[in-house]
Amino acid sequence: MKDSRISDCGIVMLETHSGKREGNLTVVQNNGEFPFEIKRTYYLYDVPGGESRGGHSHKALHELIVAASGSFTVTVDDGTEKHTYMLNRPDRGLHIVPGIWRTLDDFSSGAVCLVLASDKYIEADYIRLYEDFMKSKV
């Protein structure tokens, strides 16, 4: 976790099948090609304009964040560098490794943020204060 860098995070292209009449189908499955085994799925929606989500780090959890609908930004921070991704395509997700601070902002109207996680909810895995996050990086 101490050595995690934003360069360890990145966009993952998801398997998508397209048809003129059928529309699109995007598949995410635990088949060895995905960066981690999915053990929990949740989604955020109806986030009021101007509000932020996230604002924490994980000690061990991997996440894949997908804009299932609409758009939003995700800023990742490793304590030294920051990078902001615009997520606006349901066939691409942002893989975030443990030890990275993340915030989600700029939600469009009707945006749905889908999160695929490597483990169930464990409160002890969260670092919720930025000051504590920075201490964990030393």
C-alpha cells in the first residue's frame, strides 16, 4: 500500500458485443483476464450536483469504477501525484489499486457509477481522513 502509485491505476477495456438491432452488451466476469476477483458490486446514483463521493483510500481493496450511465470524474492521488479521469463510457472502467486516495466529482444528471470490488465491505479497510492516508504513505 505504501508503494502504490497512480501509475498502478488505469483504464480497463471491458468485453463488449455490439449489434445494430440488439444494442450493446458489456461483460465483466472472473475469467482470469480481469485484474481481481469480484466479490462485491454496488452503484451510486442521484448524486446531487456539486457533491463529491469517495474521499477515501483502501488498505487492501481493489475497485473497478465504471460510468454505467452518464459521466463523472475520478481523481486518484498517491500522496505525491494526482490524476483525474473522465469516465463516460460503460465499456471502460478505472481500476484503482489499494493505497490510492480517490474522489468522484462532476456527476452528470442521471449518472450511474458502478463499482466492482475485490472484497465485501470491511470498515477497517478504509482510510477516511486524508491526514491518515498521508501518514500511511511514509
